[in-house]
Amino acid sequence: MNEELSLVEQCKKGSATAQEKLYAQFSRQMYTICLRYTKSQQEAEDVLQEGFIKIFDKIDQFKADATIGAWIKRIIINTALNSQRSKLYMFPMKDVEETDDVEEEGLVLSNFGLQELLDMIRSLPEGCQVIFNLYAIEGFSHKEISEQLSISVGTSKSQYARAKQLLKDMINKEERRSYERAK
Amino acid sequence: MSERSSFENQWQEEFEGAEMTPAPEVWSNIRAEVASAQANKKSKQVVYWRWLTAASVVLFMTAGAATFYYYDSMSNEFEQLVQKEEELKENIALLEDELDQSTNNQSAENSVVQSADEPASNTAHMAGVVDSNNDQKDESLTIPLERYTDYSDSNLNDQNQQVINNDQRDLANASNRSGQSANQGMVESTGNKIQGTAQNGIATTALNEKPESQEKLVSKSIGNRDAEDSGLIIQSQKEVIIAQKEVTSTSNANDRSINIDAEALTTNDMQVGKQDDQAMATATLNDEPEDNKSLRPNSSGERNVAVSDEDFSIERLELIQAGDLAVLPDPITPQKVPDYLEIIKMQNGGDDNLKGMWAGLSLGGGSYNSNIGQGSSASSIESLSISGVQESVTNVAQVNQSTVETPAFSFTLGADFGKQIGKRTFLQGGLEYNRYGSQANSNVSVADASNSSQSFFRVNNSASLDDATLTVTSPYTVSNNFQYVSIPMKMGYQVIDRKVGLSVSSGVATNLFIKNTVSDKSGDRADVEITNSNDSPFKPVNFNALLAMELSYRWNEQYQLSLVPDYRISMDGITKTDAFFQSNPTAFFLGFRFKYILR
């Protein structure tokens, strides 16, 4: 923690070495987040680049009220949301009837690799992808998501339900494929 | 759907701590962009400081030029006054010279000796002047004119003419035994043409008075004159009337003067003309009349020496108009020339006690920077929370997107008064109401026991912290407003004091804290007010350092409008030492002031 704070102080002074160290420490984790919110590697790298530029630009505003990792993650997520906001506008989300929970027994995600899970998420429609990330992985509530994306709570819930259904279908499909391959 | 299931938890666990390596070019691009941004920032700062420096130079040059022009104009006025005074003095000196001259001329004119009852005595006894070997300048060429009496008979014209002719002859035959023509003065004889060559000499005549005969010998004192001015010929062609003259002389071996008190002296056709160098002396030196004082030196050293007409040749004659000698002008009393300070005082006028006093109203708007710094716990606007929420701070901080305070609109309204204490210095005080504002964004709020949602920045002091719940919300804007009563005291210097004026001032303001209001701009959350109390983190009294400039326009003698930019910086901070955050705010205002100048 003290090392992180010291690194931050160096970055505030504009030290290139400190900036590189900070990037090296958090870039991989943040890149994964960017991959979850975007459709391609290129897009994810653009979001990562833009995010870290913002981080170094506003590093002097960082206060020791939170960890530097949390602060960086928040900026990266906001950057990713901003990059997707235009797409969300272009494809306005509509309320989807909330469906009943699908049978979840037997769904084991540990059978899948990280890249496969990423591919599943990135194959979701843009709106569903964003809401799924915010709700399922980041842990925001539907109310918070609705306020952040300027949508209704119902839209957030319906879109998440759709994402969940789609993911389950993908998982089941993939499991069946694996079973048949194993045969 | 409102509750998380194992599905969501699995996904969260799978991606927790997941890492993938981005392309190396990403960092290169980031590095280049950051370096470029830093360079731009520095160049902007340099440009900013250059503009500020240029503006300061221009301002000071303008102020300096205006001050120089002001002082130059004042010094010119002073020089003009001094010059006037000198001119007046010169005029006075000239007039005094003329007065002396006219006095001397009058005495010369009064030296006509004529008796109404006696024939012209053919006399213009001329006393010798100076011995040839005598270099004393004070020794005089005396011309004891034999006698004169009142002439009241209008038939004296013929007699006078005869006297004049005789005198002329006598003067022509007079010789100067001194031989010091260069040092000889002028001999004058009223009624006679006299020509003399005198340059620097002093010719004085001694007055002999013989009370028993009621005849007075008039002698005349003639002052030093230059050669060109030494000649004086008075020729009367008509009757010379001397009403009453009493000539007295003070005998002084070194300084002889004649006081002539002529009540009336009128001459008809008295002319004094410029003569050639050739002698026209008509001085007559006759034998000493019996009733005249001896020309031989007396015990006091005076002696009358016969003078030749050449001694009295005059190169230039002055024209004396009739009546010039009739009335002596009153001595000229030079008017008092007010000195520099007096002129200023007269121009200012008015009661000195009220000099340079004014009262005014001011209104201004500006920006306020709270400059919240590190405290004992969380800083930034979040740290306004009560310290009891420590446990939740960490959790909240992970999702808290609150931003640092930024300046919001602030204003000041007040009454001012001032008094000039020196030529260009003044004292200024007042009473102001100040409202300072700042704002920030937050996405966290606190609901107290009553379940009314309040902003995270402040929980009601009476709320139970244990019952408070923290929730992450969508971002909202928080306004933070401070209200003070301020008592500023400043000392200033008037750089330019014309119709358009410029002054600079600095001082200290005492700020009395009224209250602090934290409010949600959207209105979804209740306002929180902090007043003076033991629990308040704000000091009841704090101090600001002030720096101001005033650009004024004098509407007329009584009203003045001003533009006042001023900068305020907290000297001791606005928070108590045991507060969990520190704030040393600064503020910049641009105000307007309306002044009423007391007279």
C-alpha cells in the first residue's frame, strides 16, 4: 500500500518511470475489463489507452480514500461505458418480458477458459453485454445501472434477463458439443 | 431477478483477478500522449505567465506614464508660478528704479531757483564736485542753486526766461576741476539744459538752507548712472511754478540723499531732449552770492567746486512728460504669490476634516476555491462526513466516484467607507455579506434512521451512525455554500488621481461565520446546514488577506463609479484544528462600487 502511494506520488510529479511501473502493474487486469466491454481486441486496446491517458492526466486528483486499483478500475469502466454509450444510443434497448429463471443446475463455468467466457460475453448484443457486465460481474444494482445509463429499471432487468438466457444457451450448447466430442 | 444467484457469482469469480496482456504499442501510445500533454501544459503555463507579465508591464508602464505626466504637469505649474514670482520681483525692482529715477528727476526739477521779487540771480551755483585727486565716489557734484521762491505771478514768464538764459550761459562756462569725467555724475539744474558726461560717478548736490532768507538752496542728489542714462536736461520755456518745496538734505560724508517733498510741481513746456555730445551745458557758475553758502569746503568736508559745462554733457535725455513728477506713485506692494502647496490647498477647498472622505456601496461576483487538503481522515468533499462512518469509508471508496470541489458562483455585497490620510494614501473599511460557493459530484448517499436520504457529505449530527446506511447512487451534483459577514480594513495608494483614477490597496478582513449549507442540486436529498456550534468543523472567526485594485471614473465632484477586482486568501484556514479536513480557501471577485464623495 505504501509502495503504491509512493508510486502515485511519483506519477503526480510526472515521473515517466513511475508511470510505466503503474501501467505495468495494472494494465493486464484493466485490459481484461476492456475486453469484456468491447467487441474486439483493437477496440479494447483503444479503451485501455484512453483510460490510462485519463488516469495519468487526473492522477493529481487521486486522494488516499480508496486504493489506487479501485480508482483506476473505476476510470477504465467509465471510459469503456463512454465508448459504448454511442452504440447504446444507436441501438436503443427495449423492454423485454422478464422470463422465469432458467434451470441453473449443472452450469459450471470453470469448465471454460477465460477466452471462451470472454467470447461468450462479447457475442452478446451491445446493450445486453454492458448490462450483464455491470450487474453480474461489477455488482451494480439495476437501479444504479438505470441511473448510470439513463434507462429505466425495467429495461435494465429485461436486458439482463436476455443476456443471461443467451449465455446459458451458449454454455449449454458448448457443453453438448464437448460431450459429443468426448464421445 | 433482483437477487444475485450462483450464476452471477460464478461469472464474477471467473473474472476476478483475470489478466490478459495488451499489445506493447499501447504503452508507447500512452507514453507519447502523456508527454505531449505535459509539454502542452507547461507551454500553456508559460504563455499564461508571459501574458500576465506583459499585462503587468503594460499596466505599470501606463501607471508610470500617467504618474510622470501628472507630476510633470504639476512641476510645470510650479515652475510657472516660480517664474511669475520672479517676474513680479523684477517688475518691482524696475518700478523701484523708476521711482527712484522719477524722484531724482523731481528733485532736479525742483532745483529751479527763482525769486519772484528779485531778478534772476543768474545763478546756478554749481558746487564743485570732486577734486581731481579725490577718488571718493561718494563725493558729490553739488549744485547749490541759489534760490527759489514760489512763483505765483503769472507774469514771470519773461523773468524766467531770462533766468534760464543766464543759467544756460553759466552752465556752459562751468568746468569740472576733478578731471575725472568718467567718474563724474550728472549735474542737473532745473530750468537749465545740462549736458554732462558722466558714467559711473555720483553727483550729489548739497542742499543749503538759509531759513533767514527763506531761500533755499536746492541741491540735488543724483545717483549713479551709466553714461548713456546720465544726461538730463530740463528746459523750461515757460513759467515754472513751484508751489512749495522744501528740500532737505542729510549731510553724510558717505551717503547723501535728498528727500524732496513736493506738493505740487508743474512745469509748462518742460522738455528734456536728447543732446549731442557737445556741451550744451548752460550751467552758470557765478560768483558766489553773498547770501549763498560758501562754496569752499566747510568743516564737514563738503565743498562746492565750480564745474564746467562739459561735465554736464548728457548723451541721452529722457523725456519727462508733464505731470510725471506731479504725483509720486504709491509704492508697489507685490501681491502674494501663493506657493505650490497653497495653490493645491485653495483648489481643494472645503473643510480639512472632511477632506478625501467617501462612502459607497459595492456588489461583486466571483469564484471561490475551497482548497480542501489532507485531514485526519478522508479528504476532498467526502471528508465532510462525520468520522463515525470510518468503517464504511473503505467500501464506499471503492465505488465512490466523488470528484474534487470546483469553484461555483460566489458574490459579495457591502457598504464601504474611506478617508484620505495622505496626499495619495487612504484608509478603507466596510461591512460585507459574502456568499462563497463550490460544487462537486458524488454517487454515494447516506440514509439516516428516519430513512430520509441525505447526501453523503453530511449526516445529521443527531442521527445515529449505526442506523445510517450507505448506498451507491447515480452521480449527482452537490453544492457547498458558505455565508460570512466580513469586516475588511485596507490601506491603499492612489496611483492616478484624475477623472479616471487607479488605486491599489491591501489589508485584512475579519470573517464571521454564519453557516454552511450542503445541498443536492437535484433536490432528491435534504439539505444539510452547519451553523456555529461545538460540533461544527468551521471556525467562528477567520481572517483573509486582501489585495485589490480599483479603476474609477469620477462622474462629478461627488459621485464616482469603480471597477474593483480583488483577490482574497485565507490566512489561517476556515476549519478548526481538530477538524477532519483542512480548508484554506482563495477567492477572486470582480466588483462594482458606487461612491459618494463627502465634501
